[in-house]
Amino acid sequence: MTTDSVPTGGDPRRLLSEVRNLARRVRVDQRVTWFALLVLAAVTFVGIPFDWYFLVLRCVDGADTHMCEFSRQGVLYYWPVALLLAYTAIAVCYVRVARSRGLGARVLPYAITGVALTVLFTAAWVAARLYFPDHPQRFPEWVLVLDRLIAPWGTIGVALLVLARLERNLGLLVFTLAYLAVALVPIDFGWHWNGQDRTMFLPQQFINGAVLLLGAIGFALAGRRRR
């Protein structure tokens, strides 16, 4: 067993403070938050034409009822592959940037969480697609909120919470909570679906992508200021 002595005139508290500051700088240098948000914003915007093209809207008018089948099949055709590619690109970028700075990357748990959530929402949406056409019903608001949480735009926010924890990034945590609030609360600025409008989802999805894009720009500018 060996012991290291404190250098002459050294203050243990000061040394501990310097070690903590060094650890904090390393964590900051490992962050490529802006790139992650930029990739997720791009995925969200590119998904708009897929969601529109593969949207199924069929309405039936009865004697006393007006029922519509509204199914976003683009969620199954586009989002699983797009998100898997996005998390792969983010992980590769984090690793390369960290290595170029002589550091290690802690992005793997985030990528794994993103992949797991992608598999989860895909399974949930497949199950819903198989079940609900034969069992139409109206849902309470809390069920709709849960549906939005396990949708692609909701799982993006949940995975970002993991990234914020890994990076110990308070700014990303605050941003992610704000993004989740936007994603889980329908925002359409009065652009409502009237039973025949295939563009019902556009305002919300555009806003989700815009929030991610603005976040990417904000974190990129903050990173430049630190340098």
C-alpha cells in the first residue's frame, strides 16, 4: 500500500476543487448536444411527407353517427428506420468528437435507450393498428397524452432525458422538459381537423421539429461562446 503526499504548500481543498473543475470541463468537452438535436429535427421534418402520404382517413356517415378512421401509417413505414439511423449517427458523432479531443464518450446508454424506445413504440403502434379497426372507441384525454408519449416525437424527448443525465447537462434537461410539454399538448394555432382534413397533424409536427431545430442552434451558439 502506498500513499501520496500533498505537495509542499498545496491546499487539499484547492486541489479537490481543481479536480472537480477538470471533471466538469471534460464533461462539457464531451457534449455534442447541438448535433443530436439537429439530427432529430431533420428526422422530424423529413417525416412530414411520409406521414401525409401514408395517412389513412375514412369517414362513414350513419343515421345518427359520424365515424372516422384516422391512421398515421407513415409512423410505421418511416419512423422506426429513421430513428434507428438517427441514434446511430448521433452515437458515431459523439464517439468521433470525443476521440478527437482525447476523451471517452458516454453516449452508448442514450443510443440504447433510443433504440429500445423505438422498438417499444413500434410494437405498441402495430398492436393498436391490429386491434382498434375492429374495436373503435373514444378515449379519455389521459390516454391520448400517453399515446403521444409513446409516439416517436414523445420517445425522442424521453431519450433526451437520458442524454441530459449522462452529460449532467442542466440546460438540456430544461430544454427537454419544455420540448415534452410542447409534444404532449396539442398545438395547432386554430388549424383544426374538420373530419376531412389530411393535414391535421402538420402544425404539431412542424412545431416539434422547429423546437428541436431552435434547440440545436441555441446549444451550438452556447458551445462556441465557451470556446
